[in-house]
Amino acid sequence: MCARIIAIGLASIVIDGKGMCFIVQAEKLPELKNEEVFQVWLLKGDQPVNSGTFVTKDGKGALYYTFSADEFDSIAITQETDAHG
């Protein structure tokens, strides 16, 4: 049985004059209520590092974050009750 896809997204790593950054773009996200936000986490092993939050408009949202290449090995996005995670 296949899982139903709820949202789709793209994470891109970019090197520019400011250094290395990633851009997360997502769409078809669930509607946020009250103070809810989507939070992006950098993960290094089991250790999550908050890399910011974003809200959506019409189910779409994005985040830009500058980082060092050795800071993470994966990315996660969670839906939180407020911007404080």
C-alpha cells in the first residue's frame, strides 16, 4: 500500500558570495491555525538545530538559511504550535 502524499517540497543548497545556504520551498502544506508555524531543523546525528520558521500562504512557504557544510547531515520540517518550537 502506498502512502498518501500530503505535501511536496524541494531543498536546494546554494553557494553564493555570503557562503553556503539552503533554500527550502514547499507546497500543498496543511493550513496553519492561530500561531502555528513550520519549523526547519538541521540534524547532525540525533542532535536537531533550529534553522528557522516560516508560515504559509495558500499552502506554500519557503525558508533561506546560511550554514557551514559540516553542520548537518539531514533536514526535517515540523509543524509547531508557535514560533518558539
